[in-house]
Amino acid sequence: MRAIFVMMKCEMGQAYRVAQDAADTVEQLSELYSISGQYDLLGKFYLAPEEDIGRFVTERLQTIGGVKDTYTLIAFNAFSPG
């Protein structure tokens, strides 16, 4: 599994509805946070190695009602204490 992080900018007043929609319908979602700043939500998603990141973001996340913009970060490695 590969981890990607996606920041989502939502229509005004829609961040919590978008978050609930994503939590209810996107099986690849691991964690979703409401955040401050330029974007409203930050999601961590785990994709199968054969899953196309571009298609996942454009066809699965950008099509959620209320999502205006996304910014995707691809993780290379995960590090843990100890």
C-alpha cells in the first residue's frame, strides 16, 4: 500500500459535509482532518500499488460535491520513533 496525502479546499460552509461524505464513501481513506489555512481538509489515503494516483484524485476525490480544489502529496517513506 502507498500513502498519499490530499489537501482539499471546499466551497464555503461545506467542509464538514465534504468530510462526512468522504468518510462514508472513500474506502481508501485512513484519516481526515479539518485544518486551517489555504485548504480546509487534509486526508491520508492508502492506495494499492496498481492504483493510479491521478485517476483516484481526479475521479474519486475531486468529484465529491463541494470540493473546489485539491493538492496532492506523495509519501516516499514513513518513519517511526525508536
